[in-house]
Amino acid sequence: MKVLSVASELYPLIKTGGLADVAGALPLALAKRGVATKTLVPGYPAVMAALREVAIRMSFDDLLGVRADVLEAQVAGLDLLVLDAPALFDRAGGPYVDVHGKDHPDNWRRFAALSLAGARIAAGELPGWQPDLVHVHDWQTGLVPAYMRYSGKPALPSVMTIHNIAFQGNFGGEIFGALGLPAQAMDVEGIEYFGQVSYLKAGIQTAWAVSTVSPSYAEEILTPEFGMGMEGLLNRRIGDLHGIVNGIDTDVWNPQTDPSVSHPFGIDDLEARPLNKRAVEARFGLIEDDGPLFCVISRLTWQKGLDLVADAVDEIVALGGRLAVLGSGDEAIVNALRSAAYRHPGRVGLSVAYDEPLSHLMQAGSDAILIPSRFEPCGLTQLYGLRYGCVPVVSRTGGLNDTVIDASPAALAADAATGISFGPVTLESLKRALRRTVRLYGDRPTWSRIQKQGMTSDVSWENSAALYHKLYSSLLPKGSH
């Protein structure tokens, strides 16, 4: 089975969040099931710098007004197609924002061009290669199935994965004329959304199947509370909606071989974890003691519930805990956490940064990771925590609900508990969860069991890849694969 994946970011080349991890790990997991994936990504500077041996496979003299080449290369075991369009992607800043954190004003054109290139490849224009199916990710590639539908070419199956429905790629209706789509596409049954053009709606409307990154989130986005205005459309497509929880790359995230961990360990030698705890304390300027060390590794945003953590810092310290925070985001939350660090020197540490190696060390050395998200499509940090014996303390929503088993009396009695979950997402509820966590931490045999049960959880891509393979196969003509 040959699959074209189209994604706006891809680990290990360019990453802002979990989408990159999924786009990088799923093709490797599917390869074991006989699925050969080529992934089309934009030629950002970081991507271009990672390419070694490349071949120009096709060229566009006018791809929505710019010249572009499609390069083929291999990086980190991934078969890549890179859209080399310097006018669109060779610029400072991140994939979506400039050096000042502002959206690139031409994001609508940048990701429409990526989508159009994907649709042209799907149509068989890449010499010598024709995919059987196209898999696109989030709003940045939502126009791929729309271009495919309106191209007049033979239909090819497509899957649209929603990683976070809050990000929709909605642009003013005045851009429609520059997209190269027929007039009938600008319709409520097409890509029009309250007078705007919605790239996410385009994907949901025109892909053959829609998936999202956990079963609970697939149910939640059918409601007004979580559907962000797309719930009506999703309910109309409910028969084509699939919730498949993400996995993680268990080779990259392996506490026994992780180069970012100061003292590697496994499930049978957890006594090495306190040595990593000392290393985390040193990195964050925290005092050494035997109390619980909580960590946060996240975008510091309202969605992630990090305003509640800032409000709960005094409670954490009063309970004898300490807190190490790694992330960046909303200025008000950053300032509140910075103020807490000043208030509690040696008890609260903050690093306003994106630091992948440090995030690994924190999972290996912290006792518990706080993830009080107000909504969470899947979440990956709780999976890393499970793998590293860093007990997740999570809100009961989306993928957090699907992947963490609360340490209830019944789960503890059955030796099934892997973390602490709470709801609703309020400050008082979080404080109750913190108090429960500290009580459990004080019972070391019980805490060790929770850690080990988490570490034996299957957080790999194996089960999820099997479900994607089944979904792909269901969309292909009977008997073809």
C-alpha cells in the first residue's frame, strides 16, 4: 500500500507540537505493516538544512503565483517529498509565525500551495509514483482533499486527521479567487464557513474519512463545548469519524537508552531515578529534598490549564512539593509563574524555552507531571510520563481520559492505576488532586506500583498503526489490499 502523507511539520526536522511527532512516527510504524509512506513537507530552512542527497522530482512554474520544486530525500528513515518554494518557506521565525510571534500574513497562500502540490502528486503527476491513498493533517493541509475533489481527476481515498480542532485556518473570503478552485467550492457544502474560507472545514467536508487523535476527543468534538463551531458538520459525518489514540516513538523515548537522561534506568532499577531528580533540581536551582517534584512541560496557555497551576503553586509548596516548569506561551501565565518562582526560591523553577533534551531529563527525574488541560485531543506528555515513571496528574478529558487510569481504590486494588485524574477543571479540583498525589507519594510501595504499571502501559504506535492500517484498507477498493 502506497500512502502520501502531507504535513506542515515533521519530527525530527521541524516541530511545534504533537502533530510533528505523529507525522514522523506513524510512517515508521505503518512500514512494519507493509505501508510505504512518502511525506510531503514544506521546505523550511531547518528542513532544507537537514537534506543531504536530493533529487528534483517535479517542478511548478506557477504554484499559486510562485515557482517551486518537489525534492525527494531520505531523513531519519523517512521518505520525504520537500516542497522547495523559497518565496513561501525560506524565512526566519517558526513554521507559522515570524520572529515576533505574529502569524505570517500569507499563511493562507503558503499552505494552499502545499495542499495544491499534494493534490497534484495524488493525481499521479510525480513521475513513477502513484499513491493509493492520501493522509492529511490539520488545517494546514485541509485543502488537499478539496483540490482533489474539485480537480475532475479520478477519485482517490483520503483521510483527514484533526489534531486540535481549535486551530481551523479560517481566512477572509476575499482570498478565494486566488486559490484556483472552481466557484462551486465557495459554498456551504464546500469550503465556505460564515463568509470565510476554512481550511479545516474543507478537509472535514471533502476527505473520505476523518480521524482524530483519541476516542474521547472524537466524542467531545461532536458537542458545542468542544466542537468549536464544527460540531454540526462532524455530526453529519459521524459515520466517517474515527478516534485513534496517538502513540509515541518508544525508541526515541526509552529511559534505558535516552542520551538526554543523566542516569539511564528501566522498570527493574527505579532506584536510579532519584539521581535524575538531583539533575533536574540542579538545572532549575531547586533545593534537594525527599518531597515530591512536580513538573510541567507544555505550552503555557489557558487551553493547557496552566493558569490553574500558577494559582496552585502556593498549595504545592505548602504540601512539601516543588515545581519545575518548562515552556513558553501566554505572557500573563509566564509572569504569574515567574512571580511564584520569586516567591518560593528553591521551591519553584521556570525555564521559558523549548528544550527537547531537558524535557526528556524532566520526565526521567520528576515524580509527577501536571497536565490540567481544559481540552486535550490526545496529549503526548502523559505518554512520555508513563514510559519514564513520571506519574501523570491529568484532567479527565480527551486523550488524557483514554490513556491514564486513575488511582481510585478499585484501580489500586486491581493493580491497574497509572496516574491521578480529576474533574472538573477548576482550581479546587486541581488542589484536591495535588493533595491526593502527595498522599500516594508518601506511600512508597503504592507509588512504586503506580510507576511500574505506567511503565508497562503500551504507549507505542503498534495498536494505533494497526487501526490506521484497518482504516486505510476499508477505504480502498475491495481486494486491492
